[in-house]
Amino acid sequence: MFGKRVISAIVLVILALVLILQGGAVLGLTLLILSMIGFRELVNACHVTEENKKCSALELMGYIGIGLYYVVIVGTKNGMYSLGIVVLMFLAMMFVYVFAFPKFRAEQVMTVFFCAFYVSVLFSFLYLTRELEYGIYLVWMIFISSWICDTCAYLTGMTIGKHKLAPVLSPKKSIEGAIGGIAGSALVGALFGHFLLAGIMEDPNMTWILAVICAAGAVISQVGDLAASAIKRNHNIKDYGKLIPGHGGIMDRFDSVLFTAPVIYYLSVLMIQLEI
């Protein structure tokens, strides 16, 4: 199992490198596909799918909404228009709910909308960060804050972890591991800023700025990891899927990335606007 996880992780890093360097429509299409798969995993996990049916009308509105959202994001890069698509997706689901009544229950509508928003909107911040000035470099802070944090937290927890972070939700996670993950992300962020961005942006402050941003992202990434675990616990499942050997589904591997991406995006925007 550990060998599969390592091999899968290496493949994912290589794919991320290629896709992020490419950027543009290729990255947007990839995130659209990941969002569609993640949406399906969440809907299945929450047991929204109607019995004996592959896709309900509510889910169909989710798929259509996610598709339109990415068309608008990639085509216009305008947050106002993309927000409009999210609103239209909600209205479309309410349309199905009202005119199919009492086929669907209110909690089904809320769950499907939550699942669609969760994956599509949060994933899109990877694309939006990549499209920023210096985005080809800044976008890597998302992975430093999530995957590096995850690795450092695991190693620290295995070595010196004693105090439980969330004993009921995730008994294996420790406070020491969480601190180790944040410290590891901050260190890698500092090195990334010092050896790469400081020269490119001609600003020696990049070392400590990226250390702080990556540390903040690491805190949020652990919340994302625990949130995805909480959903699985609520619905008594081990993994969201089996797509990635040794890791599970898209939601199992990108749970922390989803939470980190918007945080890194807005901190990056603030950093650029303030010309720090």
C-alpha cells in the first residue's frame, strides 16, 4: 500500500507540473474533469443518488452548472460572471425541486448544491491563481501548503506525536503532527521564496512572505483534510473512490488542496496589489 501511495504521488506531482506549466484552457479542462469526478464522488458518498438510477435531474443540473462555470471562468476570467453561473445553478436545482415535488426533498437539493459548489468553485482557484501575475510560480504555494504539510504532519506525528488533534474524528492525527506540517510548509515556502521568487520579483522579502503565506495555507489545509474525513465518517465510508491507487478518489487526494487554493489565491492577490 505504501509503495502504491508513493508511486501515485510521484505521478500526480509530474502531472501537476506539466498541467500547471501549460496553464490556460488545458488546466481549465483538467480542473473541469476533476470537478465532475469529485462531484460524483461526493454525491455518492452522501447517498443522494436515486435508487436504480445513475443520475437524477438534480445531479444533472449540477453537472451542467459545473460545466458552464468552467466555460465562463476560462473564457472570461471574470468572477462576477462565474458567480452568476453559481446562482443560476442554484435556481435550476430549485426549479427541479419545485416542479418535480414531492420527488425530491429539501435536504437533497441542499446536498447536491453543496457538492457542486464544494468541488467546482474551490478547484477553480487553482486556475485563477495560475492566471495571476507571477501565477506560474505562486500556484505552487497551494501544493506546498497542502501536500508538503500532509507529508510533514505524517512524519512528525509518527515520530513524536502524543496529543490527539481530533480524537473522535481522526484518532491518528496529533497536535505535534499538525505543528510539524505547518512548520514544514513554512520552511519549504521560505526556501521557495528565497531561491526562486526573490530573484524573479526582485524582492528579498519574498522569503518571509511566502513562509507566512504557506504556513497560513497549511493551517487551512488541515481543516480541509478533516472536513473531508468528517463527511466520510458521517456516511460510513472509507474512501470516496478508487481512481488513484493507494490514495482513493479525487476527494481523498485533493481534500486539502480544495481548501488551500482560495486562501493562497486571495493572499497572493493581496501581496501583488500591495506590492509587498
